[in-house]
Amino acid sequence: MEARYRSTKRFWNFPCCHRQHKHDGHCRFIHGYSREFKFWFECTHLDENNFVVDFSALDELKSWLEHMFDHTVLINADDPERALFEQMHAREVVNLRILPSVSMEATAKYVFEYADVLVRKSTAGRCWVAKVLVAENDKNSAEYELVERVPAAPPEIRAPGASAEVAD
């Protein structure tokens, strides 16, 4: 069995708004939250400073989060009012960001994929993102997590030096 190290980093206070245009309820209207992101980083061996990931090397991730989620309006790529939002963006009424989906679940995946590429590149593949949590408030959040395949049957465990055959 392989052991891993894990560390976490939180980024919070990203005020933005979004809408779920397909929703039958009030979520179809533009509404805002202060989003929070929590990242779980993993590796099998630490760096020269004995870190999983050097948090000072996450400036690019923080800048991207600020660009995407700080005082922005988020819409789904298929929003039927996309042209209107793009006009408002062009007139500097809103700071528009278009995502595949603005749901917390889809946003967690979107952020995970960006961060994982960034972290793997900056650590030459030594470290990766294991999980991302995205919260829109204290009550609502979603996670996207890297999941390993679990073997169908537990592995056979033998004492060191024992043969594969069982004696009668």
C-alpha cells in the first residue's frame, strides 16, 4: 500500500453572482454570494522544503481565482440571455465570466481541472490536486474529488518470506 502526504489551502471572500437559467425556482434570477475554495493537495514524497506544495507558488492560482470570481457575473455557456450579458460586459456594466455551468458541482470540477494542471506542471508531476470544495455560503457547497479505482477483491496479504501456497 502506498502512503501519501496531504495539505490543504483555502481561498475565500470572492464576491460574485450567477444565475441558473434552467431552474424553475428563484435560482433562475441573478443572485450573489461570497465564494470560498478549498484545495487538497497530495504527493508521495515531499519537496526539498518538506512541503507537499509550496503555498507561495500558488500565486497564479490565486490570481486566476480572483480573475474568475472576484466581483464577476457568472453565466452558463448555454444561457439564452448570453448576448445581453455580453453587451453589458462590453459596456462595462458587468464583469462577465462564462462557464460550462455555474452550479457549485460543475464549478468545483472546473476549478479542479485548472488547478490540477497548474500544480502538476509547477511540481514536475510530484504533486496533484486530490479534491476541491467550492462553497457559495455557509450552507451550500460541493466537492470534486480524484477517485482511485478500488480493486474488486482485497489484495492477498502474506507474511514476509511466506510462499504463495498455503500449507495443509
